[in-house]
Amino acid sequence: FYISYVFRQGLCDPYGFSLYRNMAIFIELADFLVIFIFESYKGVLKRGYYKEFVSSVKQAVMLLLFSSLYLVAVQDGNDYSRIALFTMVIIYGVITYVVRLFWKRFLQHRMKNGEEISLIIITSQKIVKDIVRNLKEKNYGMYKLSGVIVLDRDINGTIVGGVPVVANADNAAEYLLQNWVDEVFINVDESVSYPKELIDRCSEMGLAVHMNLAKVSDSTLGKQSIGRVGDYTVITSSINIMTMRQAFMKRSIDILVGVVGCIATGIIFIFLAPIIYVKSPGPIFFAQERIGQNGKPFKMYKFRSMYMDAEERKAELMKGNKMSNNLMFKMDFDPRIIGNKILPDGTKKSGIGQFIRSTSLDEFPQFYNVLMGKMSLVGFRPCLKSEYKEYDFHHRARIAMKPGITGMWQVSGRSDITDFEEVVKLDTEYIKNWSMGLDFRILFKTVSTVLHRDGSV
């Protein structure tokens, strides 16, 4: 825009004129809209140089059409230089093509090194080498190839194409349960039948399962879609399937609210930090390893509301756990909280730590986790590693999406729920029925719950 203006009008400021200034704002929004609606960068790795050039030209032409419609719509559009407009589109077409070539090289580098999505390959010995090679060469999904499960032979511990064999048919389900696994790709040769029981286990755990389309039986569960993994056409079965647009919207809102939340956290820190330190000398923030989406560990941050020895004292307090089992811990009155005391006459006195927790101020540092993409605003509450080790197969389904600051069971009477199975049911129901509308309803209900907790307004 600027170069084309200088080319036509000379070295002067285009932003000093309202028509050009408004046009500058419009073309930024229009370009974003074109990229978003037409998914211009989708499949960029699969396109050759010529097809990429054609796609770049189409994007530039769409921008020209949007800009022309805008100039027609505004009353003084005739005053805008046509030469500047067409020059801008030509320059834009060249620049976007060059940028796409650099973007392709960047993605190719990421494709070789793997990304944040952990993929387990389930196959047979006869074709395992071919499948690993194919997925490494055509890793369009940016998968981290975390391991191979060979069904028809026990070769655990060996390496195939740089990928370790991690399990066999006997212990495959247990491995998938206890380790960070986002998705599973199943492809076996003609001599091995499809592992129906294992597929059912994966569906029960909420894992996304890709199956080579030529081999698929009718045993898949959950929502299904057709796609590609490497060079294979697959049918994907998952507890829920989020489109690219939906994922973009959810992540955009997370980033926006995450920024605001981090600023609020900084303001709260100024007032809260001295009080926490005076009442219980030590770190202001509490960092703890939690289990995130599909079993991936991450560090979750909170304002410290408990004494420094809280974790050591947890074991002796397990007998007071309100939950029906030890897969989650909850007490009505926790003496580990800063300022909480049981007086000689049995009276329970709460302190600053209880205030921090009851007002949810301790949760604010988690906006940093949201901003970094480890958590979302809405999801399941991340569990401890020790709790995760005790999960059964159906429990794992609750971690099929990112953990959240709030979630379905928190706004469904969290103080009354003492059965962990009910927590799993609510979290799984959230994932199965997920939509942006559901997220907004949970967020509004969360705000209402916090504002009215303990009768406060």
C-alpha cells in the first residue's frame, strides 16, 4: 500500500488523507478475511511452485475485488488513484508469493523435526518400515512420531527408522493410557486383522484414531471424517472433531483473554504478593507439574495459597478427602491453606489463603498458561501426575481437549460433587458437545458463580 502510493504520488504521507488512511485499515481487514475464509495457506506443503503462484494470484485478485467494492461503497471513492490500487495488488501478489515460499521452507523444517502433536503408529512387522518412512517424508500433519506399536511380534525396544517400538498387542492399551498420546494411526498388512478391541479402547479413552480407509471395519466409534496421514487416505474417529475455523476462533479468544488476564495478574500481584509473603514466607507463585491434553505434562502456575509444606502434608489428610476415590483431592476445611487454623475449642478459623481461593484470585496466573497455549479458558481441570497414573480407560476421555481454568463440572455444583465418575461424565459431555456457544455459556456461568460465591456481590 505504501510503496504503491509513493510510486504514484511521490514521497509524502498517505495516512494524512482520510480516504487513504481508511483504505489502509480496510485492506488489512480484507486480507485477513480472504486468508481466513478461503484458507489460502491450507495445504501449502502439497502445492508445487506453479500452483502456489496461481494461489497467490487468486488471493491478490480477491483483495482487488474487495478493495474495488469498498471504493464503490464510499462516496469519495473516485478520488482514489487507480494506478496506486493496481500497483498495490501487483506488488502484493509478488510479495505474498515470496512469503509463501519461505513459509513452505519453514514448514518443511518443522515437518522433519515433528511438532506438538504426538502420534503413535500401530501396525504389523511386514510394513512397519514403509509406514515410518512414508510418515517421516510426508509429515504434513507436523506429527511428533512418538513410537510404534507392532501387533504381530514382540520387538519392544528396537528402533525402526529412528522411531522406537514401544509396545505390542498385549500391552498396547496400557501404554496409550499412561503416556502422552494425541492421536493414533492404524495400518496393518493383509495378514493381520484390524485390532477391533484396541480401537474400541482408543475411542473409550477419547483418542483421535486414524485408520487406513482401505482397511476400515464398522467398529469405529465417535464422530468421523476423511483425511490424510502421510500418503495414506484415512478415516478419523474421534470423541469430537473441531474444524480449523473453530480451533482458530477458540485459540484467538484464548489469546485475547489471556493477554487481559496476564495484565490483571500483574495488578493483583502488586497487592497480593506482600500479604502472601508476610503470612507465609516463600515464593509468591506456586508451580506444579500437571497433566494436560492427552497426557502431555506441563507446568501450571497459581498464586500460592498454601503453606510451603502443603504437598508433604497431603498424605496424612487423604482420609478427609471428600471425593469418592483418590483420583481427585478435595476437603471442606484444609489446614494447609495459609491462615487456616483449628482452635483448641474446635472452631475453624480461615485466613488469607482461604480468601484467595474462594475469590479464585489464585487462578489468575493460569492466564499465562492460556496465553502460551498449554491451557484454554474452558476445559477439564488438569490433574496431578500421581492421580493420572490411577486412571482407567474411560477416565482418559476427559483429557481429550486442553485443560481449562474453568469447565463443565465447576459450574455444575462443584462443591456438591464428590463422585469422580460424575466429574468424568461432565467433562466428557463437554468434549462431545463442544461449541463456541457452550464455551461462552460456561464462562458467563463461571463469572456469575464467582461473583455470588459466599453471598458476595
